[in-house]
Amino acid sequence: MALKRASPGQTQLDFTAPPRPRGPLLAVLPDAARVEERLLRLARGTAIVAGKAACSLAELERELLRTARVAVASPLALMLALREAALRHTQGPYFSIREQPGYAQALGDLLAALSHGLLEPLELEKLDVPHRVRALGKTLTAAREILTAAKLADAGLGLRLAIESIESGGPLPAFVADASAMELEGILDWTPLRLRLVNALSRRLRVKIRLPFSDKPELNEALDPVLRALEKSGDGPELELFDPAQGMLAPFLRRLFAAQGEVADAPVSLVSCASPLAQAREVARQCAELLRGGAAPDSIGIAARSLSGGIAEELAASLTRAGIAFRERRGRPALPAAPVRLALSFYDLLE
């Protein structure tokens, strides 16, 4: 309620509530580590952060599911449903391996890939694909029916149901509804399901997507499908491209991806040794020297051509022995993993 002056010397009661103040800009980041860094940076600048200013993409999806009241199966419940469907409903060439734990795990990864690709397992029977592909679709459909009977949904289906709730005007999580705007930064895994999510959110509040864009075309190939999809969205989220070589590591990144130039152009030290163990020890030794010389820990970056072949393990062990706290930001390579190879081969069959 508010007092409203009608004329000089008179006032009248106004029972219309004043507009609700909007909260801060909500930053959605790839992982909890970047959320922590964002909050620390805000705290250093303003000494206090009012409201929820940042969250991870996983936290956003989790809160959307909770607000939409969608019951998502736990990893154990999902695996039990997949194993039961594998045992009872597997046909074709996979019948002989239906009892293998790796088969059920691969089915789960394939179900997640299909869900994020907005392709239902039941739709596979309508496609002109080999019999073994339709057999996989029947097995996954049976697994979903088992979960539905228990009033549960897999993560991909649950997120789609939450998006449908947003599209139909359903409630948003409180920290999303109170935000003045939403900014998604540094997220590279833009599946069709997540693109549908941001399109739905952009109809309820201002949404901006910030993507890294390099001067080297070969580094932008993975983002080209995302950029085309966002251009087709029309009045959907705003798009902003930024130079990935920013912040304290800007000289390092610019030298790392430079089209030309000498190593001396930036503070980059190339380490080449006879084995991953020797290379990891040398990297740890140089990092320790930089820290003893007063370098800030977040100003040091380690880049490797590949994390396979024991390089990631040796680097982690060497840094731990040297007492250096570190964070592995990009994770392990996904393409060589068996479930990912199975999922990708499935799309090759569709083509």
C-alpha cells in the first residue's frame, strides 16, 4: 500500500503495490569453480554481494526441475531401469551382450545424447535405419516405460518437461524470477535441448549468451552450428562474441593460439622432455619457482596437447608432491570414451 497525493493538501490511499525491485544480473557459468571465481571477484569489488549473482549451468537445470516438480531418477535408479530393459527387451545383435554392465552404461549415454538432441527413442522406429538401430530404440523406450511406471524421468526427459512448463507460463525458480537479466558465459556444450531452454527463458526475462570467438576459423568450427541456431531463433536470446584471450592469462593465450610470432612475444615457456613423468616434474618445478618469486597462482596456466597417455595423471601427481593447488578446468577427452564412440556411431548410422 502507498500514499498518493491527489491535490494540494489532500492525500488518498493507493492499494496498488509498488513495483517489486529486480535482483542483480544472474551469471550462469559452466561449473562451480567459475561461480566461485565470479563471486570472489564481485566481493573484492563491492565488499558484499546482495542476492544470488551467479550459479552453474547444472544448478540452474536442477532448480528448474525442482520448480517444475519433475521427479528425476537417481543414477542408481536409472541404471537399474536400463539393466532391466537390457535383459528383457534387447533384440538383434546386442542380445549376446545384454548382461554386460558396459552395455547398460552405453545405453544410458545414448539415451542422454538422444534426449539432448530432442529425438525420442520411440521415433527411431519411424526412421529408415538398420534393424540394430531400431532394436536400441525399443530397448530405450522400454527403459523409459519402467521409469514412468515408477513416476520418474531420466535427466534429459525431465529437463524437457521443465522447459515445457516454462513455455506454458509455469513458475520460475525464485532467483531466476528476481534477476534483472541472465547472462550465460563460457558455456560451449549447446545441445538442441539447451537452446530450447534459453529460448524459453528469453520470453520471460532478458537473456544474453556470451561465446568466445577467435580470429582463427579452425577454433570456431565447433561453435558454427550454435551460432546458426541462435541466428534462426529470431527474438530469442541476445548473442555477444568475445575474445577468449582475456584476463590475467591473455598474453599466454594469445601466444598459444597466435598465427605467427616468436615464443618471446609472451611469457610462455615450452617444456619438452623424454617422458610424461619428466615433463610433469619440470612443469611442477617451474610453477614452484614462479610462486616463490611472487607470481599469483591464478596467473599461471598449464596447457598440454593431450591429457591422454598418462600426462594428466603425471601432472596431477607432480603438482601435488610440490604442494601446489591446481584445478583441471577442461576435464578428460571425451571422444575416445567407449560410450561416446557408441553414441557418435549411432548418428553416423542415421546419416
